Amino acid sequence: MAGLCRVSLRLLFLAALFTVPSGVLSQATQEPVAQPGADPNGTIKNAKSGLAAALRASTRNDPANFVPSVETINEFLTGLHTGPAAEAVVGVEVVDKAKDGATETRHCSGLLLRCDGFFALPSAITSLQMTGGAEAVRQTVRVTLHPGTPREQYAQAYIRHYIVDAVDMTVMKVQGVHSPAARPLLPDQLKPGDEVELVWTDWDPAVGRFSPVKHRKASLGQPNLAGEPAKGKALAGVIPFTGMQEGVPGGATVVGPDGMAIGLLPGASGRHDRFTSFSVLDLITNCVVAAPTTDEEFARLQKLQTPPDEPPPADAAAPPADGAAKPKHPTNDMIDIPGGPVRLPLEFQQDQQDMCAEVIACMPGFKIDRYKVSNKEYFDFWMSIPEKERAKKEVRAALYPVSWAGTDPPFPPEIDDVPVIGVSVGAAQAYARSKGKRLATTYEWTRAVFGPFGDAVLPAWVNEYMRQRQQAWIRIFVAHEQYLAQQIMPRVRESDAAKEFVESLAPHLQNPVPVPRPIVPPLSIPFFTSDDRLSDACTWSVRMVQAETKQLCERWINPLYLLPSGSRPYDTSPYGLMDVLLNGNERVIHSPEPFRSEDPRMGVRPTAAGLGFSFSDRWKLPHPPDHVLSPLTIPRNLTVELGQAETSASAFLLSRRLISSSSQVRPHLREFSPSDSESYSEYRARIYEDMMMALPLESVRVTAVRSDLLTTDAWGEQTAAQGPISGSSGFSPPEVPTISSPTSLQRAADKTAKRLPADLDRPIVFVNHSGERPINNGVSLSAVRADEALPLYRGIYFNETRFYSLLAGLSPFMTREMGRDWAKDPPVHIGPWPEFNLSLTQPPDVFLVANGFRCAR
């Protein structure tokens, strides 16, 4: 009775521990949509004011230096986000101050790139070098918006910007403003002789103000200046004019088709026979991405690429000839995302250094694909490339997905609508450009997926998913604790009593009596032990865990794997995007600026974003009993801190496995190496996937993904010290027989014949990473390897336990995700097992990270 009370109290404790406040993870409140007609009662206005206040309040725990006022956020919600390039021209005043107090002022024109204060200007204007060779110790930048108009507004800029030597352009940000910005355009459609317009503002020293915007026509020249060195460096993105543009200040905006901005003039007047195009904008910022085409050209491409509607069959009521309905590929249309504010997830707050620790951003409206790009869609793009080009090695290396087979067809029809993975960032951008589109920025992805509150307010299903995962773990934990207390511990006590009884008789007996082997209780979930006396307990345990994970997999539609587009109807965004969080990560444009922090992967820029789940370690109770149950250790540590769980949504799944490691075994020592045994890989993967679903989810947040491939040696082998295996959930090796005489030595040799070399006439030295350690009168077992997923010790094979059949073979939930056959690559044979005391050279397994992509416009 006491044991049951203890379990009940622990259940209540765990239930309280895993409760997630309902207000934290609920469906995001969206902006009220104004309907045509008047709003006489001010309902929409009041609703937006309340939304602005709630959005500002949602940042109270963010490490922000500045949060826009409610009035400014209201402008984010109600104001215009883009306008003509001429109306986005700004005047820029830079004041440098030397150590001796001397000052120097520079003026230039600039261009507002995003409505919340990002503006572009020539990088030379921000130099700290002053006339005469002095260097400024302080710099201030003041921006004039709508110069020379009644709406003229002044704002101070952050002294924080990223400069690339080969790019004569940089981007800065002002604080607490909202004003319509220009729409940038790539110059891809321009050709020599095309007419463009220059727009700028001049500084008028007589009145100490910037002038109204001025205009001038110009023509593009032959591209003979592109790449021409300037002061020893080649400048990128340079496009020439037909002549020098006299009397125009640095930073003047060049306006192309559709009134979209295509670049800026350099800071030095001597180089105003050219301009720096927005083809290099992605090298300095991701506040916006230049559109690859004009609106007119995009509409034309969309019309060409829209497949005609399939005509209905002659007899719609008649079933198909084969008796099965032909599935129709989902139409990947584009969804309009309205412009407005968004709270940045913490990961992006830290990465977007040009936001200067502001938390709420505002962006113009955009379009984005409903689904991630599928294998079929990408295959159509690949086949649109001329065959001669596809045959080139460099084209294939750049554009062909790693996930596809090298045969024809490269993947089976069953994964036509599964998101394509193994596509590089460059290949994804090439695909997008072929459609007149681009990749989304981190800002746009956050708003499209979550709405204005970002990951501060997650979809309601996330809360329920985490709750059910936590409740499943509670059931697993309590059931195992009850089984341990009621079924196993009585047998352990009987075994200990029998051992003590025989030992107490030993001094009184003429002939020694074998001492019963004690029962060591399993301490992991699920139970794992090679002791045949506990096989029934292990079988029950594995079945119980798998029953719980099966329910979760069925209820949440196989959440670990990639599925055809739209397979999970609950995984949607507030705006109608599908497969936003569970069907793989997503390529997005992160800041190009190197990330200087304590990140151990410094210099490795992220290329994708996803939802990272953190697994709780709260099964550890404050006052544990003598035998503490804990989850079975698995190849990858899933109980990492939240900040380290960057790819927790991309599990090590066999369906994404690219390389099967290889080595050899030493049968006479009963050493096992999984190199050429896929049954071993399947066994470990099954345990891994079961635990991935069994462990409770504690936290979730947006995370940046820096990897396309994951390499791990956790599924290889390592030499481990003799004794209880570290990291194997408390498993102890079989008892070592005591060696007291030649006769007992022979008995010991017979008992351990499978584990010891034949030449017992010399001491066998156990070798580990710390050196040599002879034990038990010079007799020891040979070195063993401790695998993180199961207790391998003293030469016991993985398939020699009676419950192995429950873990053999592929996971029943495994779905195909790649065209390549997983683990069918030729094994990399590395030769004999290395001698003791030598480092292992086992190659790692390589897993493809599920990075998909969708296009934006």
C-alpha cells in the first residue's frame, strides 16, 4: 500500500511538473482585416490598438535594447509599407569627431529599404578616416526622411552596420520610425542602352537642410567597368552608365522598370560613371531581398507555369479502370501575407545584429508558396535544363539533390509530393529564380508561419502535442516503477538472501558450493539486461514503450518523418501555409554578417530554420529512491539544453542515412562491429526512434539550422573501461569469477571461453584510454566497446537477448524520404580492427538534414 501511495504521489508530482501554461502556447492573435466600407464605430482601429499593446507586452522578457512604442506599432499595423522609390529617398548626415574635438561632416543621399528604418547608403560615407589623417573616435548619423516636404522627419541611426570590402554599399537602421520604403529589384533584365532614372536629395548648406527629391534620366552603358579595380580592389555589382553623372551626390538611387530601385551611386564623385546594383544586396543585409523580376514579368511567368485544369472524366460517376482513384498532386499556389509587424524569435534576435537588439520588426507584404517544393516540382525544373547542361559535372554538382539516386528515374512515384531535401541554398535560389521568385528572409518566414507574435504564441496544436508527449512519458515512467517495485525487486531480494545464505554456509562445508548469481535490477526505461531471468520483464517493458509511441505516431500522423504535402492538416500557419513545422526545416535567408558570439560553430552561417523541441530531464526526482529509473541512453543526447537543440526536429533516421560505416570483427574475441550488418543499424535505429517519441517534450522554439549533413560516430564503436559501463543506464557486466587455484582457473577459462583468448598461460592486460590495468591475478577480459544505445559488454552480441525480436527490423513507421536507397551505398572497408592502444578510424555515419524550401515573392 505504501508503495502504491508513493507512486500516486510521484504521478501527481510529475503531472504538475509537466503542466504547460495554456496562455503560453495558444493560437496567435491575428491582425483584424479591414472590410470594404467604413468602420463607423472604430472597431478595427480599437482592435489594432489592442493588438499593438499586446505585441509590445509580449517582448517584456526579451533582452531588447529598444521596443517600439504602441503608437509606432500602430503605424506598423495601419501604415503603408512600400511606395515609389522617389518617396523613399532620405538625406544622410554623418558627423565624425576626433579625439582633439575636431569635427568633420559628410552628406549623402540614401534609400529607405524597409519601412521600419533600414536604409542603404555608400559605405565610404561612414568611414572614420578624417581629412588630414586623423581618425574619428565618435560618429553620429542623422537621417532625414521625406526631405524638403511638409512631412520631413529626423531620426538618429544606430552606429552599427556591416561592410564588405568589395561592395560600395552598406545598410544602417534608424530607431522608432515607420515610413514607406522602396522595392529593390535585381538588374537581371537590364541591358545596355536601357533608360533609368536617378533620384536623390542634395544638402543645401545655405539653409542647413536637405533639398526636395531631384530627378534625372540616364542610360546604361556597356558592361566594361564591371570588375574594374578601384584603389586596388575589384568592386562587385558594378553597372556602368553611358557617361559621368555630374552634380549628383553619392548614394543617389537608380530607378529601373516598374519604378523599382536597382542600385545606388558610389560615395566618391569620381566614380559616378557607374552604380552599385542590388545584385550585391544579399552580401550586406537580409532586411529585404531584391526581387528577381518585375511584377509584369512575374505575372507572365506565373501564367506560363500554371498547369491547365484537368478536364473531368466523361463519366464522373464511373470509377477509374483500375478501380483506384488517381491521386492529384496538390497545387502549390502562393498565399498573400499582409505587411506588418512581427516579434522576432530569440534565435533571430541574437543572429540579426543589424536589428541592434530591437525585437519587433516590420516588413512589407509578400507572397509565399503554400507548400514546400516537392520532388516532382524540382524534377520538372531539373528536366527544364538543356540535356547538354545537365550532363556537365559542375551543373550536376550544383543543382542535383543529394537525396536523389543517380538512376533514371531518380526517385519512386511514392515520394513525388514529399518535400525535396538535399538541395543546396544555391540550387534552391536557382529554382526560385526560374519561377520569378526568391527565398524568404527570417523575418518573412517568422511572420508567415506564426503571425505577428512569432514563436511567443505558438499554434494550439503544439501545446496539445507536448501535453500528450508528457502524459505518455508519465504513464511509461509510473508503469515501469510499479513493475520494478512489484515484480522485480522481490526477486532481487530473494536472490540476495540466497546468496547470503550460501556464503554463510561456506566456512562449514568441506566442498565449496556454487554461489548463486545475484539479480541486478535494470535501471533504464525500457528495461535492458542480458540476464535470462529478467527476459520477461524486458519483453513487457519494450512492448509497453512501443504501445505508447505507436499511439503518438498514429495520433500525430508520423511526426518524425517527411510526408507528402498536406498530409498533416493540423500543421498550418494562421495564413494558410501547410507543413510549416513538422515536415522538415525550411531554407531562409539569414543575415550574411558573421555571427560573433560564444557559438562553438563560429563562422558557420545558418541556412535554414525550424522548430526545435527540447526533451525534459525532469524524470530525475528531488529525493530518488535506491534504484533510479532513467531513459535508456541513445546515440544522440536528446536531453540537451534548449539552446543546443538546433536540429532536434531532424532526427537520425535510416530513411535519411547516406553512408554505412564499415570495419571488421574478431570472432575469436566475440567482438562485434556493426559495419556490414544492417540488422544492427536497424536495431539501433528502432531503439532510437522509440525513445525519440517516448521522451517528454519540455520546451519548443524556433532554431537556426547550420548543417545540411550530420555526421556522428555515436553509432560506431569505442573502447571502454572494464566495469559498469559509463552512460549505459547503470548496466553492470557479468560477474568475474574469482581465480584462486589452477583448478578454478580452468573452470573460469571454460566459463569464459567465448570471451577470452586461448593462451591463458600469460597475463592478459586490459587496455583502455588511460593505459594498462591488470585485474584478478593477471586475468582479465579483452577490451570491449560500449555502445550508447544498448548494453554491449564482454562480447555479448546485440541479438543474443530474448527480446531482440521486438526491436529487430525497420521501424513500422518508417516512410521513404529519398530517392537513394538508405544504407545501400558501398561500404567503406577500412581494414582489420586496429590493435589495442591505437586510435580507431571507424568512419562516421552521415545523415541528411531534412532541409526543404518554399519560394517567396
